[in-house]
Amino acid sequence: MIDLDWLHEPALLIPLTALLGLLVGSFLNVVILRLPRRLEHDWRGEARELLGMDVALNEPLPEAAPPDLVFTGSHCPKCKHALSALDNIPLLSWLALRGRCRYCKTPISWQYPLVELLTALASAAVAWKFGFGWPLAAGLVFTWILIAASGIDARMQLLPDQLTLPLLWLGLTIALVPLFVTPSTAIMGAAIGYLSLWSVFWLFKLATGKEGMGYGDFKLLGALGAWMGAMNLLPIILLSSLIGALVGGIALALRGQDRSTPIPFGPFIATAGWTWFVFGDRLGVFYAGLFGLGG
């Protein structure tokens, strides 16, 4: 049997988990960029089939399928040159190339190093929180899905079911162990998380005739409820609103846009949910004192 006792030492576990996070962050960049294009291609194909377009002629779709998430290698989006292994070292390649393509010198988006660094730091924080064990493994998957979903929503204002629903079902499944909350707590958290934003959505729409958020936000908050229970949803909503007001307001001001400009709310929900997941025990002391809930 392999001795894994050395992984219980935080001085080793945390940097190793951060290194793993760097590698996973590189893949999350692929997911953020390619998954929406894959989904759009599939939706177009389904729509054509539903409407009977080209079915009788048995013709293929006019557009080629976008690259898959795993097997197609990376390339420069400008010059289309395939990237070598040296060009794909997380964070280090971007620094070595000074943020430019090796072949055409086009600037490389800040998204790549930012997502890789964020994933490394967030993964290290989860390792610090839980130590070596199954909660760490589950917490890393939780973290990585939230980063991918946030990146896609920030770019496309889309929270794909392919990310939110697995996160929801995984939270309900691990509650059977249980790792973080009991099954009944997870079920109630998922239901209340979804229905709370669903209710706000319809009240806002009935009052204004406008849609204030998307259904993906409901599913994301439901997933957070499945992982952490209903009791943690209120501080998550309050924290996400605070983050959204600050970050969203600054972003709109920098772009010269007014408050009527739609901004994705998913990244703020995800940020608040992850923050409460990792630091909630510490923030909870402040939260309880703020509302006079302390003993």
C-alpha cells in the first residue's frame, strides 16, 4: 500500500495543490473558451433538425464543429499556429513570452494567466481549509466548476446546464456520505436556493416587464444550497449582492456605461458561495455579531 501520510503535512499539501490548480486552470481556460461555442453549434444543429432543415436532403451542418475540450490542441486565435508544449506551461509560458504569441507577436489575453493563477490560489485555499482527504477532493471539484462557470458567464452571460446541474447533483450525492451537510439539509438547500431567485425573477418581471436575471443563476444558487444547506444561503446572497454592487459598479464606470447595462450575476454568486464555503466559519462570527445572533 502506498504511504500517503506525508500529504497530511500542510507545508507540502498546499503548494502541491496549488501546482495542481495551475494545471487545471490551463484546462479551465479551454473550457471557458470552447464550451460555449460547442453548445451553440449543438443548439443550431438541434434547431435545424427540429425545424426539418436539411433533414430530407441529409445534408451536414454548414458550419464545422468547433474544437473539442480534450483532444484538439491549442493554437493562437490570431495566426492559428499550433502551440508547442513549451508554449502551454501554465503561467510560466505567458511570462516567458511576455504576454505575446511566439509566432505572430499578437498580445495574449490576460484571461489565460489570470484563470490559471486564480485556480492555483483557490485550490491552495481549499487545501488549507480541509487538509488531505475526501473533503479536499470534493472542494477542489466544487472550486473548479465555479471558476469555469464564472468565466463563461463573464464572457457570454451564460451559465451552462453542463456545469450548474452536475454541481447541483454532485452536492446532493455527496450529502449521502455526508461530507458537508446531511441529505435533508442538502435537499432543502437546493430547493430554497433555486426557488428564492426564481421568485425574485418573477416578481421583478411582473413589476417591470423585464427579466432581471437568468435561469442559470437559479440553478447555481440551488447548487450552492445543495453543498452548504439553506442556512448559508442568506449570507451568500448578501455577500454576492455586495460584491456585485462594488465590482459591477466599478466595471460599468470604467466602461462609461450606466446602470441599465446588463451584467452577469453568476460570477458574484459563485465568488460569494466559494468564499463562504472556505471562510464561512470565520465570516460567520462577524455575520452573527452584525445581526446580534451571537451568544
